[in-house]
Amino acid sequence: MDWRKNLWALAFGVMISSSSYTMVIPFLPVFLLELGVTSGQVNLWSGVLFAASFFVSALMAPYWGRCADRTGRRRMVMRAGFSLAAVYLLGALVRNPVELLMVRILQGFASGFVPASMAIVASSAPKSELGSSLGFMQTALLLGGIMGPLAGGVLSHLFGLRLSFVVSAVIIFAGTLLVRMLVKEPPEFQTVCENSIIEDFKLALRNRRLAKALLLLLIVQVATMILQPLLTLYVAELQGNRAGAVLASGVVYSLSGVAGAIAAPFWGRLGQRQGFLKILIIGFSGAGLFVIGQFLVTDIYGFGLLQFMFGLCIVGVYPAINTIAVSASEPEFQGRTFGLTTTANQLGAMAGPLLGGVVSSWLGIRPVFLLSGGLLVIMGLLVYLDSVQHKFSGQQAEKACR
């Protein structure tokens, strides 16, 4: 088995999966307006649509993680990819917001492409290359996040949003076929899962490092996803009208992905050398300050620059947390580990849009940037204090043993 071949093939598949997702998801608020939702209710509907898929995905992720450990992670990638292709096709046919909600729920059942791919990379890459390999996968994920909004923005501008759903279905189907042809999974990491899902949760919570990683993933997803349903509407507000807002928001949304693709390999290598706690402190704090800055902007150019700077910082957080989670787990538990990290991700991604929809409906869009940035800065401070406390405790223990 060639772990580098797995890495490149899965990175390409993850990039395709990410681009198919971001071709349509950032523009759901505009699609809702086309489906007849009033402008006064579009924020709340957007939050519900985002949350529905993530809630179902969070419930299903531990089950899919167990299936990955028991029957193979490659099989889970193909299951998720082909299912998502079918769901995206259904999205092109919806006629009202309720039908769109049903499609989003089905999407939650079909999820799992990215975490299963990450689990294969984690189980096949050498330990010395784990951080850089997961950083490379994060780069691929972000490259897809760059291409998706740009392609979706152009397609929707020229042909309407429904065509973006069709193109998304085609490219995720093609990416899944690529994984089927090229990826080989280490057979020794397939195992019999004797514990129940509840026992898996208990094991994870007793593992202090893994539990902290799951909590960090949950909070960072809340802080970042709280803004996602609102970005297109905020761009329209900065422009002064909705004309061309989908295309403009596609470009702006992609800027954080461009920055992340540039910075992700650097963060992975730096974390491998300097330690991933330092990366978390810098990433959380920097990202939070740049989000707070977006509260103050008055034009789309300043907003785009701050989105780029935000992407440079936040991209270091995800491979750092994933590497901490993987290194805290036994090899035979890694499929379930990525299932649990997916649950944390999806719960945060569910809570974030709902919270953003409620706050923006109550106070407007701008205060949501203060809430998001404040959460990220606080997380950076808490990680710093935790690292200082453990360093002090370690020094005290060392002195006591002398």
C-alpha cells in the first residue's frame, strides 16, 4: 500500500466534495427568496436549513464511524459520495422551502465523505507525517471551498441556482469513482466493535485529551458557522443592493479559502515541530480579532481583506485539533474518533446558524461578528491558560520527584 497515493487521491476527493458542497450552500438564503420566503423571515429559515442537515449528520456520525472501523473506511467514503450525488440532484427539483428542508435532512443522512477520508489518511500515513498529511488534507478541503463558491456564483449568475445543484451532483459522483479506483485501505485497521455507541462516548469522555479536542471543535464550529448563512446578505448590505450579491459573495467567501490553502501546509509543519497547542492559541486569537474587525467595515473591499486574514489564522486550528484527537486514540478506534469529531463539528455547525439567525433577526447582522470573534478570542485565551497550568503542574511534579 502506497500511503502517498492514498493521500493524493483522497485529497483530490475531499477537494471535490468540498467544492460540490460550497457551490450551493452559501447561496441558500438567495435561493429561499426565489422560493418565495419573505426577506423578513429569510434569516430564520436559513438558520433552520443549515441546522437540519448538521443535526442529522451529528446523530449519524458515530454510527458511520463504527461502520468505518468494522467494514472499512473506504466503503464509507463511497457510501457517502454516491448518496450525496443523489441528494444534490433532488435539490435541483425543490419547489418550496419545506421541500428544501427535506433535502437538507437527507443530506445529513448521506454525510461522512470527509471524516472517512481523514480516517484513512490517519491510519495509513507514518506517525512522523501525520500532522503534515492532515494539513495537506485541510488544504484540499479549502481549495474545494475556493472553487465551489466561485463556480456556484458564476453558474447561478448565468443560469440560475438550480444548475449548481446538478453540477454538484456530477462532481461528487466523479470524485467518489476516483476513490473507488485508486485508494487502498490498510486491512489491519479494520476491527470488530464490541462496545455500543454510548460506550464509545464514555471512552472518549474519559480520554481527557480527546474530550478537549471534541470540545474545541464544537466551539470553533459554532463561532465560524454562526456567520455562514448571513455572508451573502451582508455582502448585499455592504453593496447597497442585492444585484450581483451572489457572485460577489462567492468571490469574498472564497478569499478565506485562498488564504487557508496557502497557510495550511505551513501550519501543519509548524505544529509538528513546535507543538499544536501554540498553533491553537495563535489561530484562535488571530481569527477572532479579524472577525471582530469585520464589524467595523463599511465596504466590500475591507470585508474581503479581513476574510482573507481570517482564513490565514483559522485554517491552523482544524489540523491541530484533528492531530491531537488522532494522537490521543488507539489505531483501531480512529474511525470512531473521526465519527465523534464529526459529531462535534456538526453539532457546532447546527448551533451556529441557528444562533446567528436568531441574533441577526433580533439585533441585525453586524453584532453577530462581535459574538463570533469574541468566542474565538476567548478560546485562544482558555487554551493559553490551560497550557500554562499544565506546564506549571509538570514543573511542580518534576521538583517533587527530586
